[in-house]
Amino acid sequence: MARLPATQEMRGGKTPRQRVWEQVRKQPERFTQAQLAEFGKVSDSIVKDYVKVLLKAGFIAVIDTEPAGRICRRNIYALIKDNGVEAPRLTKKGETVTQGSVNEAMWGTLRRVLKGQSFNFRELASFASTTSQTVGEETARNYVHALAAAGYLECTKEAVAGKKAQPARYRLKRQMESGPRAPMIQRTKTVYDPNWNRIVWVDEIGAEDETL
């Protein structure tokens, strides 16, 4: 089954897993699955599946149990590895999903490392890469082009062609620093900002192509 676009999966700019993760961080020392479902307004099945992979990945641990009826008992959990504001993206095996985390690395670099400074896509790829995750130059190029088209970036120097070719340089606009969560490039040829919970740009040419 195809995955829904982010705008259809999210409520208030947040996926169900994101809402679960935020509840985990609000009560890190002690929580149950029932509490996560109630306060995060997420179904029991989604909470159960996400808690299972968080356990496998070592983000949370069972610290105790408590009565849940006459016979049954339920687990009490605690957060032991904080991933920060973004919910860990994990497979069913508890392995990290790199898609999305690369955009987060680039967006974080734009906001914190290169704030107010001009850069090109090669520099962004270099600064956003770590020993555990490499950001490819082509990935950085596509993300920069999408952010520029969506109005997040201003061009400070046009690209130079020929023997002395140089890529264009950009700077993040102060008014477009929407928040800590990375703007998303969706399959529908749009840029969606989860901080503002809205689509900020639509590729009109791409949209027309899809209707042919």
C-alpha cells in the first residue's frame, strides 16, 4: 500500500509517531502505552508498534510493571536515549531509516552552522555530513534548489558556467527560519513545512505534468 503524503498523515503538522515521541519526552522517567495513546491522541495499535521498535532501538526501556485489571499487568517505560525534537525514524527491526534524517541534517546545518552565511550545495553537503551519515552532493543540490524555489533561500551569487564554473551561492532568509523540523520535499512535487503545517510551494509545471 502506498504511503500517504505527509499532509494527509499529519495532524497539526505532526505524524502519529511524532505525537507519541513528544509524549515520551514530556514524561521521560515513567510512562505507559495507554498514557501515550491518550495524551498523544494516537490509536493503541500505532503506540504499540512504535513502542516495540523504540525498545528494539534502545531509545526506551521497561523499568517496572503495574496492575492492569485483576490478572494482567502492563509495562512502565522510561526514556533512556533522547533523539531530540524529531521522532526516531525506525524500521520494524528497530533500525534507523536514513531518508528524512539527511534533510534534517541539512536543515539543522542551515539554521545553526551556516546561519547568516552564504554557501553552495557542495559546502552544505560537507558541513551536514558526519562520521555516521554522509550527505551526497546531488542530494544537497536537490534540497537547495527546492528550498530556493520555495522562497527559503536568497541567491547571493549566481552560478558561473565554463572553465571556471562555480555553483550558485545562497543564504537562508531570516524570516523563513520556520522552526527545528526540516521542510519536506514530497512526491507530489511540493514543499511542506511541518513547523507551519502547510504547503509553502507547489511545482506548477510538475503538477501539470502529473495530470496529463
